[in-house]
Amino acid sequence: MTRTHTPELSWARKEDEDWAAAVHVRLALDEDVPVGFAEEMLAEAHQLVGEAGEPAAEVLGDPAAYARTVAAERVSERYRARIDTHGMRPGERIAASVGTLGFLVFALFGLTWIQDGLWVPVSPSSLAGFLGVALAALLGCVAFAARAAGLLRALWWFLGAAAAALAGGIALADALSDERLFRVPAPVLMLAGAAWAACAFVVPDGRIDRWFTPARPDGGPDDERWLARLQSLLRGRHGMTAAEARGHVGEARQHLAAAPREGRAVDVFGDVEIYALRLSEGPRRKQRVTRQKLWAALASTVLFGVLAVDMLLDAQDRSSGWIACYVGAFGCSAWGAVSEWRTLGEQRAALPDA
């Protein structure tokens, strides 16, 4: 769906305003819907409530239930099949990740300005280290966009390139001189980070999506391309474990072998992306999302824990702002990991076969 302009709605009752706000939040946070979808649905709801002359909750029901219903009924499978477990297409993931990197650069040099002064010294060693880390982070963003697109081979290639860039940057930083080449004002570097974050949203998402969209397999004589693409989508875009994905692919292969007269895989099961979506839906979908968040939180906890300990061991001034940042980030990540672990346990207990 395309973005549409919806005028500000004026609800007759304060309780209806609260209901509309709850629906908007639910659609934005809990449901995978296109841009502008919430505004369109609320405009329709506003009209229905106005015609009925009754409170919105009585006409349309609980806001959370209403949000789930309209998302399920009005968002097409074609749209939902293109998004990953976090409700993002590859283009949106690239824009969000690169924009986040730009913001981190802005914050990093802002803290440098506060902690170490206006001027940032640049040496061959520091330049090589910074460029190595920046390139590794950018390649990592592309890697996870490839994962969201179901391109698992590309994921590992980009992750390998990111690891090589990071290792190369660290090696060069150790080998090159620490002698200062020049100095740069910290605000200039902050502006560069802000410009980088802004540029991340200039390139249209649709163009980036096309870069990560392989040709849809039509099956072929033995249907292996279709089945391979199905497995990649289940593991990458929809976050299934390797065992789950292999199980679904095995069932599809057995069905095709048992009924060869039904035709090719694309004739029997339809479009591979939509079929992968249908297999991924159900009560275990939220569990897969929570598991991914848990692993991300654990990785962040380990990273910031190592950085905090290293800084504490090497720092001459234990009151450094950098130490406070690392310790704070470690605490937030650890708390996030504990929260996701608890949520995962609750979701497992709620499953019918748990």
C-alpha cells in the first residue's frame, strides 16, 4: 500500500480518542502493516462510529482485538510475505541499520567532545581502526538485510567480509604509527554522522528491496530450486531453526514425490514466498521473534561486558565517562536478555503442546 494523507480526526468523545490511540499503537507495534495503514483504518473506524452514534469500544470492540482483526483481514499476503520476523523489508532494515550507525557516530563524537575536548586527533593507527570498524559494521548491516531476504549464502559472505574488515582494521591499527597527522573538530564529525544517518533514508526502500530480490523459482524439472528457496526463506526471513525448516521442506518434497501428476512445486503450493509465510504463521511465530531478540541481547551483553572490563583494567581514571557508558550499556543489555528469556519461557508454557 502507498502512503496516504489522512486529516486529523476529531473524535466526539475522550474515550473514543483513547480507543483510537490504542488501536494506532497496537497496529504500529504489534502488527506488520504498511505505512499509512493505521491512518486509513482509523478513518474508516471514525466514520463507522460517527454513523452509529455509540462509543467506539461498543461499535468495534476492544482496540487490541480490532487491530488484530483489521491487520489479518486487510493486509495482503503478498505484503506480509515480503517482511521478516521484525516486520521489515530488506530496504527498511538497511535504512534503519545504517541510520543507527550514523546516530552512533554522532553520539560517539559528542561524548568525545564532552570527555576529551573539542579537537579529535587523527593518526594512521586511529584512522585505520575507525575505518575497519565502520566497514565491518556496514557489511554486518548488509548481511542481516540479506538474511531478511532469505539469502543465506550472501549472509555468510557478508559476515565473513565484515570479520575480515574488522580483523584488518585492528591489525593495521596495531601496525601503524600513533603519530598525529591532523586534528578535526568533534562537531564536524558529529555533523558527518548526522548527515550519514539522514542519507540512509534518501535511497528509496523499493530500490534496495530489488537489490535483495532474487528471481522467483518456477520449480524446474526437479523442483529443487523452489525447495531450496523455501528453506532459505523459512530460516532467514521467518527465523525458523534449521530443523524446523528442513522438516517443512521434507514434507513438501514427499508430497511432490507421492503425487507427481499434480505438477511442479509452484503449481501445487503456489508462490514460494507466500507459501513460506503460511508455514511460518501460528503460535510459534512470536516465540521465534523472542528467541532472536534474546540472542541479540546476549550478544550485546557479552560485547559491552568485555569492553567495560577492558576499559576498567586499562583506565587510569576510573571515573571516565566511557566506563560509565559501557557499564550502563552492559546493564541495559543484561536486563533486556533477562526480560526476553522470561518472555520466551512464558510463550513456551502457553503453547498447546508445551
